[in-house]
Amino acid sequence: MINKLVTASLVAIIISVVFYCNYETPIAQKERIFTFKGWRNSYNLTPDIIESDAHNAYIEIYLNEKAKMPYIDILPKFPVGSELYKPLYSDIEGKEFARLVIMVKMYKGYDSKNGDWWYGVSDESGEELYYEGKIPECINCHMLARETDYLFARSVMKKLQGIDTNEFEEYLPDDEDY
């Protein structure tokens, strides 16, 4: 009886240590859930590089098929599986790649308070993720665009039509002084 109790205790300790270590493992060592190697094969919404006030950079926007029409039509909800890729550049010509930012619409309940979006920051290949998941900086900014499912689609579509706009001003309430 004592041997079984000791064995069970040891097994419980080992399992706890393994789970704790896996939970605390840095992102670079974790097994990847997502890779985005083929992101450039997605639909390019932006024929020309545009300026992004929110990212303080120049961007392009690529969308998978699930995200394409909801983005273009500025819908209030995107389907699960929608993917958006924004390569960021430090120059208007797109020669100086800075990083790739990614959004994926997850299953209902992933992050209900914030539209169930997963965020990622990657290298140009889409395979080396520097940050991923519920990134506070991304969430805090995208909260402004709740009415368009946390995406700045309205201001981007205006920019693509040649209308001068700012992502933040487009979504701020009129009575707020910022």
C-alpha cells in the first residue's frame, strides 16, 4: 500500500513539473501551433503599399479567402478561420521589411472579450514567431475597432479609395477629446 502511495505521489510530482516547465517554456522553444509560410499566396488587398498610423509603418494587407469579402464589405463579424497578414516596412517602397503581423479569427470562446482573435508577430517567412496569442498591445489598439470585428477595415478601405483618413480618428467617438 505504501509503495503504491509513494509511486502515485512521485508520478503526480513528475507530471506537475512537466506541465509547469512546458507552460513556462519561452516561445522560441515551444512547439508551433501555427506557421504562415504561404502568407504571400493570399489575396493582396493593397495594390500599393499604404501608410499605417497604428503601426507607424508602411503596410500591405493580405487576406485568406474567409477574410476577403468580410473585409472588403466592412462586415461587423468575420468567420472563424479568417486570416489577415500585414507585412510592415520602414519605407514606402517596401524594401526595408520590419515584421509580419498576423491575425487569426479563432473559435468562439478563445478570447470572447476581445473578439476571439489570435495575434502574431513574425519574421518575413511567417515561420519564426516572435510573439503570439493574446498580445496585450495588439488587443488594446484593436479594441477601438470593435464595431468592425476589431479590424480597421473601414479606414483601410477609405485609404484604398484615395480618401485621406487616420485609423484612430476613424474609430474614436466624436465626443472624445484625444
